[in-house]
Amino acid sequence: MRVGIAGAGFIAETHLIEYAGMDVDVVGVASPSGPDGVIEKYAHDATAYTDVATMCVGEDLDYLDVCTPTHTHLDAVRTAAGAGVGVFLEKPIAGSLNEAHAIAEAVEEGGVPFMVGHVVRFQPDYVTAASLEIGHPGVARARRLSPFPDWGSDDWFADREKSGGIFVDLAIHDLDYLRWCWGEVERVFARRHREPHVEHGFVVLRFENGAVGYVEASWAQPESRPFTSELELAGDDGLVELSTDDEAPYREWTEGGATVESPHAKGGYRRELEHFVSCVESGQEPDVGVTEAIESLRLGIAAERSADRNEPVTVREVVV
Amino acid sequence: MSLDVGILSAAHVHTDGYATQLADRVDVTFVGVTDEDGERGRACADRHGTEYVADADALLGRLDAAVICAPNADHRAWVERASAAGVSVLCEKPLAPTLDEARAIVEIWESAGTEIGVAMPLRFSEPARRAKRALEDGEIGSVRAISGTNRGKMPGGWFADSEKAGGGAAMDHTVHIVDLVSHLTGEAVAEVYAELDTRFHDIPVDDVNVLSMELTDGTPFLLDGSWSIPETWHTWGDATVELLGEDGTLAVDSTDQSVVHTVASGPDAGVRTVSHATNTSAALIADFVESVREGRDPMTTPDEGLKAVAVVEAAYESAERGEPIAVQYR
């Protein structure tokens, strides 16, 4: 399996670490700023490119793993799909529905395997939570709290035109997961606090099945607070709870500070990439294809719109 | 000098917590309990070694102060009756099931020569008091967003009877955190969007209570006050609030000071947690008793209790109309 990676940032590094343990060959990494740093660290056999198109043509890729900023997704997918190369695309699929539909078109025309990396659906804790019985769904609670992402090239997360904003970029993890668990959402109501390099949002959901949910997403936490994600699924016959804050399966204290880790033989990133690889090999449809990714993006955009307008937004009316 | 204190109706689940305090305090004579339900009142009096007095006026005639543990719909009548008898009262939350009744209580308070307080025990929670100091000292800077929870088990009985309670989870489990947030920030809730429903229990009132609010300074404030906790959970529920500030975040979980207790056999077999937190009922009753003795306001006054009632009323209106509602306080 010949894989090329577009991008050399945080997600590219994360994926490269997983590929090192998988039966795939990362043959090229393309980044306009030059991928030499990540190649040296994680992929000694890969060729460096500054341009995705050249890599797609030159390396006879089975698929391109797109780890670039959201606003560049459409170009990367068009390039790969146009060259008959499959695409694994980091979430969100795009920053707008127009771009997402153009991606869908490119994938359709290219007839290539395609999946969006909604990694939460593959995380052992969230997968386990989704499998547990709670009776009829009542209220879902999901929180995802982090400092402002300072790892984006050219500070692209700070540009809402590029990132789509906190609901489209961060809350979408939980919006997608909750859709996966409880089905489509009828309406959303969202509020947020926004400043340069600070964003914190709440979105309340009413599912088509009648259940209520809410997602809290933060890009405003102090650096001293470890990334925190929490989930509760409350039903009429049970309650499921998880919090990364409560888990301490591995702890280490040194003079330099303290660390807490939750090690898995295969975590969410490994599982999503292995799933896609097996789909490329078998020709099977990946679990998070174009349609699923677009529906989750629609929820994120509905939330952004609700926060902009201070009114509830019916999700199916969000068409552009 | 000992203060003569009684309990007016033992309907509320918090009655025993307050009664224990009244019985324990050396500066209080726990005169008695009256209750429209004689059996319930007598049982409560027996549990706490005091007298059951069937004639409420007779009891009021012997009291300096009383704690109202009646269903919400009876709060106003008890406040009126006690105030007319010159008896100071601490009224269980919410102050009243409607804004009109809350206003009537505020009017009584404004002209009464007695003290009237509202039972908001979270203001006495030590983690919450620590948060108040942190905010006052500017430890996290100005507040940008607030997220709270007050989930519980479905209390049943009159709590699920809209005639007596005035509503369900939104009536029961909105006011604690709303009051705490306004106590901590000095801001009121300006607007409420509510998703309410009945999805956990076969009851005629709401048990789903998710509120998206905005404070008067524009701060977004999300609250989940649903009765979504299964009967078999390790404790009664939770009461948390997290405040995001420009220089940091602080999180208060008033139920997280606890010891895990596993019972091996018998009817209580299972895992539960037992609180070791500073007793908020004790602090609440102490503040009330002292306020009566000193002739000062208790910690939470009826005008503040009214604010939380106004938020509840706006929440029900929002759920009915499907849009955010500006809270009317006057």
C-alpha cells in the first residue's frame, strides 16, 4: 500500500506515528513549506514534495492522506481524485457545504475510495460508550476543551474563513459522534464567546427522535489544563459517562512536571487509518464517506449560523 | 437566648436535613412541626424529637422563626401566614412556581418587620465560596463563558405534580445554579433558550431541562438541570459550575468531596459515594438563625429568589415558543 501525505503539521505527524506501526509505505510527503522535518523524524523512506499534484502523479499512490488546513481540502481532493488516487481526508470535510459538495463530485467522478477522519467514532472509549444500553435516548452531553490551537501553519485556525469556526472545526467531533449514536438532528441553538485567539461555544441539539443533546467546545483553556473530553449518554434505562479527566491508567511524575496517559495498543487514529486501508484493499465502502461527513458539516454550519443569528436553526434548511 | 423555630410542612425532601440542624443547634429550640398531612408531619416530628402541632396558627404563635418545606404552590400562603404572625421564615427553593407569586412574596418581604430568606444552600458550598473569592481576587480575569449542571434523580411525589410544583425538572433544578451564577458573577440572566421534554420517566411534567442562557453582560451560560440520573446512581445527583475567564478556568463540583462506600449485602448492596463536604444545610440554617437574631437579611433574599423564578418562567415560555426569550423581572 503506497501512501502519500499532504501536509506536515500536527495531524500529519499524528498519522505518521501510526503508519510507522502499520503495513503501509509512506512514499511521499508534500507540503508547500517543505516536509523535510517530519520526513526525517517519522518517514525516512519518503520523498519530499512541495506540491501535491507532482506527488500524486510521480508516486503511483494508492491513496493520499490529506492533513492540510480545511480551506485547502477541495484542491487536494480534486488533485488526488483527478489522478485516480484515493483520499483519506482529515475532518471537517470542508469549511462550507459548497466546497463539500464539490468534494463529493470530485470523488464521484474519480471513482476513488474516500473517507473523512472522524476519529471519535474509532476511539476505544467513545466506541465502548456507544455500545452500552441506556434504553431510549434522553439527554446527551459532550464537552471538548482545549487551549487555542496554536499549531496551525500561518495561524489558520484563527481565520474563521479558513477553519469554519469552533463548531465546524472542533464541536464537529461530537456532533458527528452524537449523530452516529442517536441519528439526525432536527434543530440546533448555539451561543459562543469569540475574541481573537479565543473561542468557546455551546450548541443545544434536538434530535429527530426527540432526544435533546448539547456540545460544549472550547478553544480558550489555559495551557496548564490538559485536553479534556467528556461524554454522557442518559436514557430512560441507564446512563453512560466518560471523562478523560477521570482516567489515570498511566501516570508519571518527574521534576519537570506530571503526565497522565491512556495507552492503547491501537487508539482512534490507528483504528481509523487501518479501517480505511482495509477498505482500499477490499473495495468496501468506508464507514465515514462523503454523505456522513456532509451531514456532520451541516450540523456544524447550522450551529455557526444559529450563533450568528441568535435563533434556533432547522438543520435540513441549511443547504448552502 | 434561644430562638424558637419550627417547620411549616414537611413535604420537601430537604426537610430532614434542616430538621437535623434545628434539633442540633444549642441556640435553637426546635418547637415543632406542622403539616397539612398529619401522618407525614407526625413522622417528621418523631424522627427529630419534637412536637407535631396540627394547628398551624397555634404553632406560629409559639415561634420566632420557621423553615417552609411546603410544595412550591404553597410557599406564598405560608410566607403570608408566618409574616402576619410576626414569624421570620426561610423558604425552600424555588421561591414560588410563578413570577406573580414570587412578586407577592417580595412585596410581603418589603413591608414585613420579619426576616425572609430563600434556601440556596450552594452559596454556602465551600468549593463555591472558594470560587467566589477567586473571582473577586481576579484569579481568572473577566468571565467569558459559563457551563453548569444540576442533574438529579426524579424526586417523584408532589415534585412531579404541576399543580403543587408548578412544573418539573425546569422548576426544580434550574434555580440552584442560576442563583449561584448570579451570586458569583453579579450578573442576571438576560435571555433563555430552553429544550424541555419528558423522556426519562412516565410523569406529567418535564424531566429534560437543557437551558442555553445569556447573562446581562453577554456571557453565554449553558445549564443542564435534567432529572436524568438513574435511581441506582452512586449519589443523588450533581451540582457543578465551570467558569471560563480571560486568565483561566475554574470548575466547582460541590458533590466531588466524597468517600466511596461499597455495601456487600442487604437492601443497600452496591457502590455509593458518601459526601465529606462541609455541610451546606448547617451553614444555611446557621445564617438564617443568625440573621433573625441580628435583624439582618439572610444570605439570599426574596428579590434574589424572584430572579431565579423569572428565569424558570422564561424557560417554559421559550420551550413553548421555540425561541430565545428575554427574561422579565418586573
